[in-house]
Amino acid sequence: MKKTFGRRKFTSTSLKLAALTLALSTVNFTYAQNVSFAGKTIEWVIPFGVGGGSDVWARFNAPFLTKYLPGNPNVVIKNAPGGGSITGANQYAANAKPDGLSVLGTSGSTQFPYLLGDARVRYDYKKWEVVMASPTGGVAYLSSKFGVTSLKDLGKLKGQKLVYASQGATSLDLVPLLGFRMLGLDVHHVFGMKSRGEGRLAFERGEATIDYQTSSAYIKSSIPLIKEGKAVPLFSWGVTDDNGNLIRDPAFPDLPHIGEAIRLVTGKTPTGSEWESFKSFLIAGFPAQKLMVLPKQTPQPIVEAYRKAFRDMRNDPDYKSGLDNALGGYEQVTDKAAESLYREGTTIAPEAREWVRNYLTSNFSVNLSQ
């Protein structure tokens, strides 16, 4: 596959998705025709502060929703930060009406506490209807000072303690926390970073020796470090295909995904509760990172109006031209593809949940019962 940093496809079957979209568009067109939001204001709740990734995502999409939802309603962003997104999500679950005038945007940071069974969570993804999913990717890299040039050289790290600048054990950095462990790396996680950008700056200063960035940030800010000889790319987190299998990220086809990396380093295919735990959070944090949802009781014509708006806006030239800068080039998905990611990103086996809860409690004094 030719390497490109243009628009990304997170599945390997985009032609099938296009055919399915066309079929659904024909079947459900009557539903959308019967809905109008003329003269209405739609409130898009983002349970994070202004300027973060979820806020940028929503503000990029909002004008296109205004353009393509029937009746061209005013779409406003309501930021409701607190509790790592738990506060705003709880409020939405308690107060949102199924009339299409209030939607919620969640992120991996909202899904992780739900998957972990955090006692503060009062929302239930099973009571919501997904209308759009937004995937992303990421790449892990190592300081070049260790003399490692690829995954095959990781043996050189034996006896070396690496440092990772983390946002917290239950944040999106739970994915590298578990991933590095399965690779057999001895990593000290320094908590308290406010963003992955802050973590990258710690890497640049030499305070951290291993890091990862999401695709857009990696391309913009980390690849220059690699070109300067300061960092060595190791692997991508990968993406999932239509069957939920982990495959290489098409944006980085030359890099193994994390599953391949573990096989290469350990000589074994990853299995068991630890792997299942990791994969649940990996999918929630990357392929299904951001989700737009409505209350489950929302009438189907309103749900279809939203889905049709997303289908239509993906063909908008202005949408296409802004996609790379705003969202790292990863397209929004809807219909069956979004439903599949929704299930995968909000579901975890009880034994897998129990494993990761015990691990976090034993190793990082995380208390999820308060």
C-alpha cells in the first residue's frame, strides 16, 4: 500500500462500507424527509473543556451538521468539564430528552471509566444510540540513546528503566501502560501530564525516554524528532477491520501494530485476560475514540436524519479539505460501521475488567469503588 498522510481509512473494506451506505441511504431516505429542525437550536454537549481534542472535533463537525441536518438548525457546543468527562456524561444521561435537540460527544476518557466499572459513572452506553464514530491512530517511539533501531533490538533494553510521561493510570495512557508491560519493558510512569503534547515535550527535554502520540501529532511533531535522529519509531497501535481484528494502520503501513510487536518480541501470540483487557481499552481509545450519541428512546427518523447528515457531509469539499488538519485525516463513520465500533469500544468481558482493576489497584493504588 502506498504510504500517504492524506485521508485515512480505518477499515480495509471501504468499498463495502460505501455500498452499505448507499443502500441505507435509499432505504431510510423517507425517514429523514419527515424530520425538520427548522428554527431549532441543537446543543452538543462535550464533557471536556474548551480547546481539547474533543472540543476541536465537535467544533469542526458542528457547522456541517447545521448545513446538512434538515431545517439547518443552529448547532452550539456546550462544554461541561469535570471528573475527566464523567460529570458532563452523567448530567446528559440524567437530563437529555429523546427529541434530537441534545447530543453528547464522548471520548476514550469517557469510555474508560465505564469499562473499568468506576463507581462515579452514572451513565450507561447501552441506553444510548450511536450516530457517528470518529477513529484515530497512534505511534510509539523510543529515545535513540539506547541504540535500538527497531523492535528486534529491544533486547538492548534489558536492565534499562524507561520513563513515560503519563496523564494518569486510568486516562488514555492506560493503553501504553498495559502495552509496554506486555512487551516486557521496564517503564516508570510519571503521572500528572495535562496532555500528550506535554508528554512529548518531556521526551524532547530528555526527561522521558519512551512516548506515543496520536497520528496527527506524531506526523506534525514527532516525525521531525525521528528525522533528527533523536527518536526511533517502534509500532503503531493499529486499527480494526470489519470483523474486529487488529490490523496495521494504513497511515503507517511500514510499522507493525501492537499485536505484531508483542509476537515479535515475545515469540507468542498474545492471549488471555491481560490481552483481552488491553484490547478493550485499545479499541475504546483509538478505533472508537470519539462517539456521538443520542438517548436510546430517540425516534428512528431523528436518528436517521443525523446519520444521513454525516453521510452527506463526508462528500462536502470543505469537509474534505479540513479533515487532515482538524482530525488527523481519519474519516467519521456512521450506520453499521459506527454501530460495530460502538459495541467494541464500550464492551469488556467481566474477567478482563476484573484483571485490569486488580492490576491498577495493586500497582498504582487506584481506587475505583469511591
